[in-house]
Amino acid sequence: MKKPPEISTSHTRVPASECSLAKAIRVVGDMWTLLILREIICGAERFDQIREDLGITRSVLSNRLARLVQEGILERYQYRDSGQRARKGYTLTEKGRALLPVVITLREWGGQHLEPGNTSLRLQLQTTDGLRVETKLIREDGLEVSDMSGVVATVKE
Amino acid sequence: MKKPPEISTSHTRVPASECSLAKAIRVVGDMWTLLILREIICGAERFDQIREDLGITRSVLSNRLARLVQEGILERYQYRDSGQRARKGYTLTEKGRALLPVVITLREWGGQHLEPGNTSLRLQLQTTDGLRVETKLIREDGLEVSDMSGVVATVKE
DNA sequence: TAATCTGAGTCTTTATTAAAGACTCAGGTG
DNA sequence: CACCTGAGTCTTTAATAAAGACTCAGATTA
């Protein structure tokens, strides 16, 4: 309860049905779904491992995995540990890997704006040959934007 | 059910309690929360306007707004339309504005991987003086990464 | 060959959370 | 003073999630 209204972007009402952001939110904007993606990104690809790491219910995990497979974000593969029968695991599809920047950007926000000091473990991206990869905000003229105070959101047609 | 296991990143188990990504997911990784942030980013700052745009219940909206205010992502301000009594609206705090890259990255994913052709309206970022701003994946050596196939996630200490 | 074990689920019951919509409350207007 | 409106709260009902028992397929052991 502080500021005056500021330069309000005069609310261009974007019907959620036509908004790719709203659609994306409906597909992956769920706490369990995001946590499951985090697990798979971190390398957990098997049902029970994800379940134990997250403490999620079997039925919810089963439900979310099925949705992610159906959306084409995950796919199932068969693996066989020596002396074990063939089992199934989940990996990201190309469409799923394309979510990595989203996840990393969210992680960066969390690292900067939550948790006071404790940044013990951090999820990062790198190329297969070991170069670090980061997401950056780049202006049209090529300069990097370092703070958000001069940035506004707009809706373009 | 296709691929072989591929170069699995040997699962560094990251306890969710120490992971800034998991924390961020618990704070904003909820469908309604994300949709509300989208509304406010698009310029809707009043209770009933958000409610009508989203078709969300009053009680859920009230609950989510309170949580976002408590987390320091939104703040309330007073406004007064002429000939009306003073009312309250919600805007992003600095911490909330720092979420813009996350939201934009998600929107870009949605635009590219959902909805076949229909990209009528798109949320974008720009500087206050009108320059477009985009999120990009940049390698350590400064080159831009255009496709994700050569990128992997790792957990660093 | 039968009995056993294990990962990856499904099913059932109970508890949480959300949806629908009536009710409240403060302050400004006629 | 009676009425209106934005911004909620409250109550009831419906949908989701949690807890945990049960299932099923195939490899192993006996």
C-alpha cells in the first residue's frame, strides 16, 4: 500500500484463450509439474526415484507424467539394468528441452530474490563441451539489460 | 517410448529444501498465481478486473493476492477515480518485476511450441523509451545459443 | 515349475482445496 | 438517509490431492 499507480500500461485485455502465455501456464504452470520437470532435468528419470525425491503421491505422479507425455514434453524409453527386467524411464523431448531456459530463469530469480545467503547448489546450463550457458536480457540494440527498473511489458498485435 | 537413456546427467540429487528453483516453484509455481501475475503485467491492477478477465473465484483471488503481497512480489496502492471513493490496486514490486524475464521466457516457449499458427497477441518487454527487450541464451564465450540440442543441465556446488 | 521380489503403476478412502454464489462493509452519491 | 459499488468474507458443494493398500509383469531363486 505505497506507490501511486505509476505509468500503468493501460491494460490491453488479452483474452486468455488467445494468449500463448496463458496456454503455457495451463500446460506447465502447476507446482507438481514444475517440480517433476526439475527432477528430470536434474537426472532423475524413473518413477520411484522421482517419487522419493519429491515425496509426491504415486497417483499424482502418474497423472502428471501421463499429461507431460501426452503434451509431447516427455517421452518414455525402455532401459534394462543388468539382471533386471526392462523398465521405463522418462526423458525430455525436444519440446521439453526447450523449457530449460524457462526453468533456469526461474531458478535465477529464486536464487536472487528468495533465500538470504544459502546458495549451496545451483542448477545451470552448459553446452555438451562444457561451456556455461546463461539467459540474458538483451535490448534491440544489443546491449544487456541489467536491472528491470527501465523495462515495461506491452502487448503487441 | 523411443530413445535409449542418452548421456544421463547422473542424477545429482538436489534436496528440494536447499534448491532455489524448488523454492521459487513453491512461491509462484501455481496456475492461478501465474495467471494473476500475467494479468497484472498486462495492466489489470484491480480486484474485480482480474477476477472478470480470469474467471477466478473471489476467494481464490483474494487468497493468492494476499500471498503475493506477503511474499513481497506485489504491493497495494490507493487510487481514486474522480467522484469515487479511494480503492486499492496491486502492482509489482521490484522483486515482482524481476519475474518478467521468467514470464516472457515462458511466453516464448508457449508461442513456439503450443498453438500451431495463431500468434495474434504477444506479450513483450521493452524499455521505457521503446526499445524491444528479449531474453537470449548466451554461451560463456558470448555466442548466442539458437537450439537446445547441444545444451545440458548440470548441478554445480 | 512354483514362490518371491521389485518397479511401476491403479484403486479406495479420507482430507484439502477450489468453485459458486450469497452476504458484508466502507465510503461516496443523489 | 437510502442506495450503489468495489473489494472482499462466508458457506456449501464439487473437484483434487494425500495416504496407503492392492496389482501386475517379468526376472530370480529354490
